Amino acid sequence: MEIKQEIDRLKKLIAYHNSRYYDLDSPEISDYEYDKLYARLKELEEQNPQFITADSPTRKIGGRAASAFAPYKHLAPMMSLDNTYNAGEIREWYDKTASALGCRNFEMVVETKIDGVSCSLTYQDGVLITAATRGDGKTGEDVTANIKTVKCIPQKLARPISGLLEIRGEVFIGKEDLIKLNERQQEEGLVPFANARNAAAGSIRQKDPAVTALRPLSFYAHSYGWGDIGAESFTDFINKCRECGLPVSPIRKVFTDIEEVIKFYEDFSKELHTLPYDADGLVIKVNSFELQKKLGVTAKSPRWAEAFKYPAQQCETVIKNINFSVGRTGVVTPVAELEPVKCAGVVISSATLHNFDEIARLGVKTGDSVIVERAGEVIPKVVRVVKSPLNAKAVLEPKICPVCSGVLIREEDEVALRCINPNCPAQIKARVQHYASREAMDIDGLGEIAVDQLVRFGAIKKLSDIYNLTLFDLMALNAFGDKKADNLLNAIEASKKRPLGKFIYALGIRHVGAKTADLLASEFGTVEKLASAALPDLERIEEIGPVIAKTIYDFFASEEVKKELNSFRLYGVNPLPAPAKKEGGPLSGKTFVFTGELKTMSRTEAEVLAKANGAKTSGSVSSKTYAVVAGAEAGSKLKKAESLGIKIMSEEDFLALLKN
Ligand code: ZN
């Protein structure tokens, strides 16, 4: 009876953590801890097979498809790999494999196990037609529109493969890119990602492809699910991928001796932190496809591959204090000040606590002994409390801004606490620094120290005050000598004529990064036109989704911003207009959606035809759709088009349009 209870408890726990990981992209425990729970359940089930039920997580592959995206049924199941954490288990895998093959001299290929999100890419005659997440292994989510924004993934293969070809791989975010992305998240008042995997998962599951386009996603192909690329082994497959223009991992080693594999695993643990991306282990595969076929698969994973993981880099230390920092948009982030501790070769003295929900979840107090985890180059985080002394102090959510004593609020869709005082010095400083940064107005000499003094002494209270600075103001501060002050005034003068895109970016509108700012500049031409744009004008832009459009609209609708723009004008800030957007062929800029069964061609062929004539295609109907081409048995997309009043065409209409 006790065993059954433990099995039930484990099943519930694993289901809960599966949901945190796969559906919410917000795991609460490390992979290592998860794998331990899973291994315990598997062990108990093996010893007590009478308690195995069909709904056990050991019988299923993982998360289920969430509903925000259309379900996509994989051509062949996307399996996950079995995990091992020590040399003994990897020898066990090798012995099992060798005895199944009846030989011990087969080739094994080792690659790094990148911490990202599995993704399948389906090409028809060399053209990318679908991209999907793994989901439960049988059915994933159709994320084609988002994946098409990932620059390194070819929309067309360099060497076309006829018929269907399904390539699988890992979508991930590099360490440096994650740091930059998290800085941006924080500036925009959003919660930074706990790790690279969450960032990648969150990015490819955006409802708005324009947001995905702003995320620095990378991809490495690592296997295939369907079709024939003409390879006989995994190494051969990788070469073929290269020829097709599909990115692959540069790290790959072939072995025939398992002891050498184990030595490589041990040595490589020291190099893990030098990789440009987060990796949590190695993947070993039997190289020959013929042997892979001979070994086959279990209900959950292939027998010819195994993940060889490293435990997370964790260590124990004490929280000395918890501080609050205020960012550009007023977001208050709690940061734990730690007793310095060496973790995986690096001294850690602070760790992020993300937000107050996280503090409550961890139950963390000042004075607690905690486990901190370092994952790659990301800011270390507190994983859990080990012990809490009697005199530990609870962390109280601040009621007022730690910098300006202004009111703090929590917006409905956010977990972040935000200072809404527009005159909060912490925010003004961060905003001025952003405005003057190289990517924005590039004002040399307006760095952290100068900004700190100018804001503290009241010389700058809002962005446009930068242009009201005088030599007298600057000379009054001890950060400036004659020459330095002159140079800064010249740099400020020069910034009055920056390209419009830089100016829009410099304003620091939430969700508007450098790329979106350039896009807005070329769409509207002048800041006046952008500022007076109606909401539908913003929503009409293909690359900008409804959320961003609304944020931009609200920004320019504010009285405060109107006054600021007027001041900029009076000071002679006159950004260089962007060249107007050019219009192309007859179908260009029009988005078509194909649905139902067409008579003379497949939907994919129709999409290729449309694109060849300058049109865009999409898998879903929205107000931006120009027309829906409906074949036989068209379903929900046709209904949606009717309800939105989108033009509906027959296949004949579409072909006639192409002829004109
Ligand atoms: Zn404040």
C-alpha cells in the first residue's frame, strides 16, 4: 500500500512539474531534480509492475500541446531521450546496446546537449512549410509563423530535397544574447527569463510573430523525422544538412570506445562554461542509421541514443541582505546580496530573485542559507532555502519606491512591481542613459556618472532637458572640466540630427526595440506622422502585433509625451526622415491564407505560387489577411474569414488573379 501511495504522489508531482515546464515555460525545479523524481518513479514501477497505469508519466513523452496554437500532428513521433547522470549508467546503456547489436566496435557520435526547445521543420521540395514544437511527441503546436522569423533557419534549402523532409533540432538563445534580452525585458517592465531554455520556449510560442522576430533565436539541426536526405549515418546526415544550408552544431566527436566517451564527458565538464550557449550535457548516438534501425525505439525514446547530463552548478551560501533596484520603466527587482561563494570557478556575490511572487514561492528570508544555481552566464538565481535561522528576517514587499518614495503598483498582466512616479530619479537616470546610448542618440560623454550628477542636482528632470543644458550647468558639477563640458555640449548638438529610427528607439517606448523603431521610421517618415497615427494605422503594419501597436498608440496619446515632443521641436531636435517604403508587384503586401482541399495543387504549392508572385502567406486568418482561398471541406478558417468580413476566393479566382 505504501508503495502505491508513493507512486501516486510521484505521478502527481511529475504531472505538476511537466505542466510548469512545458505549458507555462516556468519550471520550479532544476532538470536534475526533475530527473531524480522521474527515475524514482520508473524504479518503483519496474519493481512493482502491477501499479503501472496507462496515464503514468513514464508512458508519455512530456508536455501536452497548449491551445494557443493550432495542433500539428507529427509525421513520425518526436521522442525524448533517456537521461543518465553517471559513468556507471552510461556503461549500462553501452552494454545493453552492444548486446542487442551483437558487436562492440560500432561508432558512437557525441554532440553537446543544448538547453533549448525541440522543434521540427518540414520542407516540401526544399521549401519550409511547417514548424512545430514537440508537444506530447505525437502532436505539437504549429509555430510556423514564428519560426519563419528566425534568421538562421532557411525558408528554402540550398540544395532542394524532393518531397517531404522533416528536420528536427533545437531552437536556442546564446548566452550573450540572453543577457541582452533580459536587460531589455527588465527595461520594458517584463520579468527576465530564468534561463535560456525558458527564453527560447517563450519566444517561439509568442502569439505575435513580431515579438519572436525581435528575439535572438538560433537553431541547430540534430536529427530527422521524415523523408530522405540521402544519408547513411548521423555524421553523413550532418554533412547533408550543411549542404542544404541548415545550421548544425560545430562540436561533434566520433568514438568506438565507451571509456573514451566517458573520459570526454569528464574532461568536457570543465569546458561547458566556455560554450557560447547553455548546454547541460552530451548526447550519444549510434552513428550508423542501419544499426539505429536495428535497435529501434521504446514507447518513449530511441534505444540508439542517450543523454549524458551534468548536474547543475549549485552551491550553498547565506543571504546577507535583499536590495531593490529600479529600472527605466520603474520596475522594482529584488536582488539578494550573498556571502560571496565560489561556484563552478566563479565568485558569486548576488543573485536575482526576479519578483515578489518568486520570493513568496521560495519562502526566502534575509539570513537564510540558500542554494544558488549558476546556469551559464545568466545572473545566478536562488533555487531553494536550505535552512532558516530563528532570527531570519522576512522580506516585506516595499509599499513605496526605494529611490523616490513614490507609489508602487502592480499592473494586471504583470507580476512586476512598478514605480509610477514619472519624476522618479532612478527611472529618469535609466531613461537618459538609454537615450544617450550608442544604439540610440549616441551622445558621447553622457555616461552613468554624469547622468547621476545631472539628475541628482535637478539639471535634468525629463529627456528634453538634455537640450537645455548650459556650460554653466555643467561647470557647476565636479564631473566636468572645461574641455569635457565643451565636448558634451557639442555631442548634444550633433544628436539633433540623428536618423528618425534612432530617435524613436531613444524615446524608450515599451516593446519598441531598435528594429521596430526603424520599421516605424520607414512606415511613417516623420515623428509627427507617427505620433498622430490612429491605432488601426499601427495595427495595419504586418510586423507589428496588436499589443505593440496599442503600446505605441498609448505612448503618443499621453499629454506628457506630447509636451516632450513639442520641447524637442523647440530645441531644434530634427531627426533625419527615413526614406519612404517602396511598393512592389501586384500581389505584394497582400497576405493569403489557403484552407481546405484544392483541386489542381496542394496547399503548399499554392503558397509557393502566391509567394513567387510577391504575396505573403499565413497559417491563420486575421484582420491583416487579404483573402482566404478556400477549397473543398474548408473549416474553421473559412468561418473565421466570414466573421471578419475577409474576402473569400475559390481556387479558380486565385488562379485567375495570378494570370492578370
Ligand atoms: Zn521611484
